[in-house]
Amino acid sequence: MADERKHEDLQPDGPLDEILSFIDYNVFNKIINKLTDYAEILNEGKISGLINFNYRLNSHQTNMIINLLESIQAVTRIYNVAQKGSKDLEIEYISFIFSDFDNPETISSFINLKNVLENRLTHQVQQYNVNMGKNNTTLAIPLNELRGHVKTFLDLTEMGLAISTKAQHGIIAASLHDAYSTMLNRHDFYNDRTYIKFFFNEDDISKKKMLLLKKAPRLSIHDIGVRVRETLDRFHAAMYSKLQSSRETVQFEQTPAPDFAPGASRQETFTDRMLLTPFGRQYGGMIDRTISAIFDPAARRGLRDISEDSIKEKAALLFQAFKLRTDMSKLAAEAEYVVNYLLIQDYGVKTFAEKFLYFDRKESFSKFYSDQNQEQIEQFLTMVFTIFFEESFSSLFKIIKSMDMKKFACAFIIKRIYLREGDNLTNFGFFFIRAIARIGGIKAQ
């Protein structure tokens, strides 16, 4: 993979429409969650593994997603001298996706990455000055020199010629500049004392905030967070549009809503043909009333006042029961409390774990959050959502006993949730749907 992107344009343009042909919202959201609060520098193999976590993408598709992330500045590319005797440069990545993009300075992964960059810059300033033949190895690097090295690097790369050592160290320093200026997370980063120790920025105000490699305006962590959310929204909208287009024929009616669906909180202007089946006629009203109660807007607004401490307490109780393999169904009230809270939150599993399960850890959470831990936490949440689902639909499943009917009921419930709540589903809303699919033994499409 390194050879495929080593000499490409440094301004990637993510073709979102083409990417939508091979991944959906759920996959891209999982990629974002894996990169959120990532406290270490990612080599090419590691970032490819995080993106292609289900081994279904080829290298070209993986590269397209990386290019998309670079284009919205969610990740940035930095260069380093290659090891193992190679004279070329290695490409590495830093993630700028943080769970709190308004106050990232409070997150341990942010602090760790900033320290790593400062250590690299201290070394690189010395290496740069030595390679440029300067007497003082602690001199700050002038940005106008780095712009010249970037142009040389691009020109020689385009012509397929060998890159000089000077240009290589210039491109390394330029890539570290772009990463560090973002991590400083202030509009006047060029006045920061540590920044001035590394770089001499003599530019006018219009050029001070331009990235050296991308030749694009530098974004703040907040701006990057907004772009990530907007990109997720586009994936979400595309997925919902696909669901809409794949619906069975929708028949508009002027008559009142059918009397087998009383209690629905929202007036529907269409008739779902599944409601006209014998199953729908018998159980459709019961299912819609339960869905309305779960996603009732007034109840959702009230849940926003729940304190995080109370969620921590109940989540810890559930997690302890899960780890001890005790009967979690006895904690149905706690499960309902936690799930109702999560259904209105728009963060992912990793943030939930850090906020409510491992909030008192002293080490960096990103280091602790391994694939094995992630799998355990997802299994725990699936169990909690399963208890919530079975409790919520207990009246239905007291009537429906056979596994075949239960599977059909789960498929029916999933479709009704998509049709009624698709625009409003959060990350955990989709997690709820996946849990229902697993309960019903429904294979993901």
C-alpha cells in the first residue's frame, strides 16, 4: 500500500459517491469510532487495519477512505525517515477525531499526541539544521524554506527522480508543522511559545494559517469535528435514501389511518403493506405502540436531564453482572434506564466505555481499548439492549412462542423502526436495530 500512495498528490479528494458503493453509514461510523481519541501515531498497516476491520475491502477501496479522511482533515499524513536501510520516506498518520471536539485539551489522547509531536519536532529541528549545513542546530525552521522543499519534493516525485536528503527532511518538517499547528488548537498558533521554538513564520496573515502540504486552510479541532459529523450525516442520508427506495410500493391514501394501529404518536401518510398482512393486522398496533413509547419525543427530551453519575452507577452494576456471568435479566430496570439514555446520544461504543465503564483509569484509554476489549464491551451492550428489547416487547412475546414467528416479528419491528424513526436514529439507535437482528437470527445484509 505504501507504494500505491507514496508519490500521489498531497491534496486527496475523497469521492464520497463512489465510496458509498462499497461501504454504508454503519461501517463508516465504526471506522470513525475506531479513530476517535486514538493516542498513537498510526503506520500505514495499522490505519488500513482499522479501516478494513472486516477484511471486505481491497487496497484501492481502503485508500479511497483514507483519502476521504485526509480531505476533511480528520487524519493528517506525516513523514518519517524509512527504517531497514530504505532511502525513501515512510508515511504515517495522526487522527484529529476527538470525542469532545470543543475541549479536546481535557482528553488524555490529545495530550499524548501533542507530546509525541513535540518530541519529534525537537529531534527534527536538529536533523533539519544539520542537513542544511547550519552551524546552530537549534534554529527555528523558516516556513519559506519548507515551502521550497515541498515544491521540490512534488516536482521530483512527479518526474520519478530520486529525492534529495534536504528535500526529504524538508517534507518531514513540513508534515510535522501541519500536524502540530492543528494540535495547538488556537487561532493564533503562530504566537505559541513552543511553536516559535520550532518554526519561524514570517508570512502575512493570509498565509499564516495555510497548511504547507495540502495548501489548504488549516482547520481547528472543532471545525474538523463538524466536518466529520457532516460526512457521517451524508452517509446516514444516503443509507436512509436507499432504504426508502427499497421499500415495497407505497400507497398514498386520503382515508384515516387504519384502526389496527391505534396509539401511534405520528400521523402516517402511507400504508405499509406489511401492516395489511395477517401478522400486521393482528400485531401491528401493539408493535407500533411500543415503538412510539420507546422513541416518544417528549420522553426523549426528559432524558437529557439525567445525570451521568446515575448512568455510571447503573452501567457499572450491569457490567459487573455481565463479567460475573450472573442473570442480568434481574437488572431489567437498570438496563431500561441505561438504554433509554443511550438512544439519544450520538457518540459510539468507545466513548461510552470511556465515560461510563473505565472512567477511573490512569493510563491512556486508547492504549487500553484493544480489539479484545472492544469485543467484550460490544457483547455487554448487546446483552443490555437484548434485555431492554425483550422487556419492552414482553407482551408480544408472551403470545408469540415459535422461533420462526419470533424471527418474523423481529424483522417486522426493524422495518417499522426504520420507517417511523429512520431520520432520527442515533448511533445507538442503529446499535439497537443490530441487537434486534441478532435476537431474531437475522443475517446482516
